[in-house]
Amino acid sequence: MARSKHTIEQKYKAIQMLTNEGFTWHEVCEKYQISPHTLNQWRKKYETQGTQGLKESNSWTSYSSMLKEAAVHDFLNEGLSKEAIVLKYQISSRSVLSRWIRQYTSHSELKDTGKGLSKTMTKGRKTTAEERIEIAQNCLANRRNYQATAEKFEVSYQQVYSWVKKFEADGMEGLNDRRGRTKPTAELTEEEKLKLRMRQMEREMERLRVENAFLKKLEEIERRR
């Protein structure tokens, strides 16, 4: 696979131009001489992995048999697209996933190819609301590095991903155990709806603040070069 000629700073700037600065897909693609598919890949990798997803790998990526089986299972039994699975498990490309699927469907064994994910990365554990909040905040503080967070707290990749999304959508309340007590939006009072909108606005403002601070840091690094 050919290596990208674009730096992580350029990829990040392109995503910001598209999502926060009002530029069109055509304008961003023209500026960086890339295809819409490439830009979309950068955007999705950033959304799921933060800036880590924009980095070029300097070595051959290795995967555990458990990760391979989980990825293939999601494709064959859960109906997830190859693109979604590649992002979910941080697989290097769709062609790699396609090879695993061919091996599995031809009854060939999916073997470890190196480090990959540990057992804790694919097997979750029970957690308290306090733990889930801490894990989600830690992951966001580390630019959505789901894999590193899962290893640190000994939970599954899927758990971390789910908790981060819930935390971003509903804050701490979204990580409480509310089984059987979830109140549909349609049943909320006007006061509850107002509070919900205010929390969403606060989270969006905080997200923008963090991203702007990060962009300023990247621009400072560029000026020093």
C-alpha cells in the first residue's frame, strides 16, 4: 500500500476545513489533491481514533486471531460493512479484512500474526458507572485512543467505543445503568428538554475548545519548522 504524502497536520487541517470551516468537499479535495474517498477515510479515522488514526504506520501491523475472528463475525453475522469494521478494529485496510473473510469461509484457521489485541481487548467485564465515566474521559483526553484505553483499564475495545459515544451524547448520565428506566425524548417535559439541549451545547462547546486548542498547537509546531 502506497504511503500518504500528507502530514498528520495537513490531514487534520483538511478535516477541520470540511467539518468546522464551511469548505466544500470539492474545495478541500482540490486544495490537498486528494479524492473524496481519501478525505472521507481521514474523517472517519479521526472520528473513531483521533489524531492516532491519521498517523502513518512505520511497521507491519500485526493482529491476534481473536481480533480477526471478531472482525469476521461482525461482517458475516452482524451485518456491519467492511469500512465500519476496519474503523472499529483499526485494521490497516479493507483488503486485509477481505483476506481474513476468505480464509475463514474456506475453513482455514485464522492465526495470530503478532501482537494484535489482548484478551481484554475483545472480552469485556462488568464496570460501575464511575469506572465508565473515568474510562470515557481518559479515552477522550488521549485523542480517542480506544485500543490503549482498553488495555489500560482491562476492558474490551467495543466497551470503550460505546461508552465514549454515550458520554459524548448524554454526558455522565449516559453511562449510568438505566436498564428499564430509560425515558424517551417524547416523554420529557419542556424543562427536561431544555436541560438536555443545554448539556448538548456545553459538550459541543467543549469539543470545539479542545479541537481549537489542538489546532493552535499544530500551527505552532509548523511555525517552528
